[in-house]
Amino acid sequence: MENPSITLTLTQGDALVLAAFLTDFEDHETFKTLDTAYRMALYRLHAALEHSVDDLSNPDYHQLLDAAKAVLRGYVSE
């Protein structure tokens, strides 16, 4: 079965927040109960993000993550 790839476009901030979320989510019990196919898809997404987001190894990672979260929070009225 052929499995063609797709390309997603995210801002650096979106990718940074998503990578941080996946890092945290993979440690939760809920993640461990997901169907294996879902877990594998999320692992692959996480790996792709880790290879694409330079800020993950930036010494200012936590400040950059907080700033990216603030931008995303600005899109939602809480």
C-alpha cells in the first residue's frame, strides 16, 4: 500500500507549543491507553517537530515557549 506524504505549515511558535505538548502528553496515562496506531502517529509527528524546531535546544527555550503560548492564547477569549 502506497503511503504518500503531506506537508504541514506551522509557525515556529505553533510548532514549539505543539512539541512541548507532545512531550508532556507522552508521559500521561491517557497517552499509554491510546490505540497503537494513534500513538505511532503522534510519535512520528513529535519526531518531525523535534527535527524542525531549532528553539527546542535554545538556552532561552522556556521564555520562547511562554511567548509562543501567549500568542496562541491571544486567539482565544478565555
